[in-house]
Amino acid sequence: MVRIKLLERSTKNMSAFSVAVAASTIALDQISKALVVACLETGQSISLLPHVISLTHSTNTGGAFGIMRQGNQVIFLVATGIIALGFAWFIVSRRAGDPLSFIGLGLLVGGSLGNLIDRIARQKVVDFLDLGWWPVFNVADVAIVIGVIILVIVLAFDFMREKSLEIENQ
């Protein structure tokens, strides 16, 4: 597998890279939400590609994609922190040398913190990406989903590699 030299360095460099991915994700998320809040009234929608995607200013007091809209904010704040810290610890302790793990972790933590910032500052999350057939979501939600997918793929390949080595060593 070809790897970029920058990404092959050390756990310290990889951790810094993961923080940079998280910070970029937070910045993109918060800037996009600020633009939506400044330019659209709540409930207002602008079609970007007809019948494909619209910008719809919506708010969400629940979880990702509108799950548990009547949920307790304290539960979401605590759960977000625990999940982010848990994933960070797990990935750093298990996959210190794999650049994809750190990218996935950066996206997951950045997305989680982007929505956490909204929950603390606004007591709700600003959503605006509207496909019409799925609950309205935001950049942080996309980052979380992509981060989780990357981490699941990396862990699945790691598991298969370990099982393959066990079989070879028997």
C-alpha cells in the first residue's frame, strides 16, 4: 500500500494530523452553519439542484438526522464527550500507525464537537442539507458518518489480517 511520507511518521505526527482534520471539520461545519443562520430564516429553503438537494434552515434538538428530537440535552452532551473520548482512546491505543484511523478519528471527533458547539451555544443543532427523502442534516453529521465508516473498514481489515495470521501460524 502506497502511503504519503507525512502520514507514516510517528504517533505524535499522526495525532497532530488527526487534530488538524478535526479542527478543519469543526471550522467547515461552524462556518456553513453561520452562513445558513445569516442567510436563511428557519424553515426557509433554497433549491441547489432541483429534486436532488436543497438548503433548508432547520434546527434539531435530538440526535443525528433528527433521531430523538425530544431528547435530554445533558444526555447528548455527556454521550458526545464519552463517545469521542472512547473512540480516540481506542484508535490511538490500537492502530497507532494507520493513517486512515487518524483520518476517521479526526472526522468523527470534529463532527461530534461541531454539533456539541451548537448544543452548548444554541441548545439545538443547525441542519441545512436537505435531500428531500432523508432528515435534514449538516456537515458535522456527514463527517461523523464518514468517520465511522472509515473506522469500521479499518477495524474490519485489521480483524481479518489478525485472523489470517492466526491461521498461517497454526
